[in-house]
Amino acid sequence: MSAFTGVTVDREALIANYATLAERVAPAGVIAVVKADGYGHGAVEAARAFVDAGAEWLGVADVDEALALRRAGIDVRILAWLHAPDEDFVRAASEGITPAVSSVEQLAAAAGAEVPAVHLVLDTGLSRNGAVESEWPELFAAAAALPRTRVEGVMSHLANASREDDLAQDAALDRALSALAAHGIVPEVVHLAASAASIAVPETRRDLARIGLSLYGLSPFADRTSAELGLRPAMTVTASVLRTIRVPAGHGVSYGYTHRTERETTLAIIGLGYADGFDRGFGNRVSVSIGGRRFPVVGRVAMNAMHIDVGDAEVAAGDEVVLWGDPATGVPSVEEWAAAIGTINYEVVARLGPLLARRTT
Ligand SMILES: Cc1ncc(COP(=O)(O)O)c(C=O)c1O
């Protein structure tokens, strides 16, 4: 039988990670972030696992992502915080999705759609989608004047530049809350920290921590592993060997012959490539695990294929290749793949595309 090609998500790991992190940030609650298709793990399945683990809130970037969760029957609170200029929030209102709004215009649109509650997104230093400090007076006055839409929450997002920078953003958020209070608005929930600060800067935990990456068992820190944080990577990427070919020394492999065999060897070909979200730059820089042994990926990653040099090992069509998974089991970590192309684990998992099969165990 052929091995599975695609992403396998360990539901128990997601549930265990949720429990670990919920306990760590308590008494703050958790907004489980499932944007970007649940960081490549599959948003619906990830959301179901987190809800089963006790999540009362899910977080996504936009209303479309939130609607996809609703269509799958997920009925907990969903917060969506990044909106197109013409987003009218009508769908959000009808599906009970809570918009986090960044401007007077978005606030007015949400109120016009009769959304019962919004969160305000305030920029305290990331310079992304929140209202910047000079815009706060107008936004807060507009929020105070709304007859039917209440400000349930206030959020900001950290730049993770340093502990001092995080605390400066935390202080800016306090200034915002004082200014809001002067307008008679005291939000029920304030949230600032994501994975990194939730773990490393407890002062920033506030009422809710919006946690993404760590819930999937991955570390947001370059110098601390998942295991050191008590987390289990939930994703394993596997592929079935499509075929093997025996080639002589000096044989050019894949487009452009960026690799030539040093001696007679066997090449195993798998059906994953950049169309599935695997960076072309992985070629000649990463290794995979087959039957518990490591072998290098050689030559350029193609649109739908990668080559593995398995030497003289007994590898046959249908055998399982593990690209990455939980390194505690001896397979490569996603961090090894990320480091190979100079990026972070976030990017490698989030780029895994919709063409890739996904299953939950
Ligand atoms: C606004 C916001 N909150 C929370 C998160 C979750 O971040 P992390 O995956 O680092 O926990 C993100 C992700 O980028 C985000 O954009």
C-alpha cells in the first residue's frame, strides 16, 4: 500500500497544546487563532480540536475565513480583524461574527450592519491595521455615540521587537483604555499578546491571549524548541515514493542540474513540489526521513516533484517519506526546513497550499 502524501494533523497534540497554553496564560483566556487555514493545518479541523479542548473564542484575519468556520458548523465566538476597504459586515452580522474594527469607517459599517458588538483594533507600535494614536479621539468619540453597537473588546498586536518594546506597547494600550474610559467605554475584554509574549512577557496577557503558532505545537522563539516549551508539533508531512531510479556517478538531477551524483546511487521521487507550497529553495538544503534514516533532497524542487538521494538503501515505490514532523520522534523538524531557506516555521507551514491533502488522526 502506498504511504499517504500530504499533511497529517495530530488532533490529540492540538488538544494537549491548547490545555498546556490555557493553563500557562490563566487567568487570561485564549483566542485560538486559526487564520491562514489554521497555519496550514486545516482551519476547520484545527478549530474543532481547539473548541473540543475548551476554546470559547477563535480568531481569524477576515470575514471570509470566519464564514468558512460557520459553514462547517462551528458555533463559538469568532473574531475577524483585517478587512477590505469595502467590507460591509452584513455577512458578519448575519452569522454572528465579531468584527474587530480599525477605523471610524469600519466602525460605521459594522454599526450600519447592526453588528451587536465590535472590538477596536488599536495600533500601539506595529504600524499595521489598528487605529494609530492620533486617530483614537475621533474613533473613541464615534464608538461612544453608537446607539446599538457596543465596544466589547479592545485589541492591539505586538511587534515582538524586544521585551522593552512590548512593554512600551502595553503602556500605550493603557493610555488608550484611559481615554476610552473618559468616553464612558470600559471594554469587557482586552487582548494584546500572541504566542511569543503570552509565554515570555506575562505582563501583556491581559484578559485574553490570541495564540496561533504555539497551539500547533511550534515555538515562536529561535532559541527555544517545542519540547522545551512543553508543546508537541501537530503536523507531520509525508509522501509516498512514486518511483526509484538507479543512476550512475555524475548524473544531473532535476531542472538545471544543480546537483550531480557523486557516485552510482538511487534517486527516490516524491510527488510534492512548489505547487503544494514547498519553496523551490529547499532543493539541496534539507533532508527527509525514510525508515528512520535521513536522506538529502537533491536537485531543484519542481512544481510537483522532489528528488531524494537514498544511496544504496532499500527504498521502493510506496514507501513513506517524512519531510517533517515532531523531532522528538527522530524526524526532521519544520524549523530545520525553515532555517534551510532563511525563514521561520510560521512561513513554512502557512504556505502549504490547498492542493495538499490533509487528514486528521
Ligand atoms: C492580530 C494577530 N493576533 C494574534 C496572532 C497569532 O500570532 P502567533 O501565531 O504568533 O501566536 C496573529 C498572527 O500573526 C495576529 O495577526
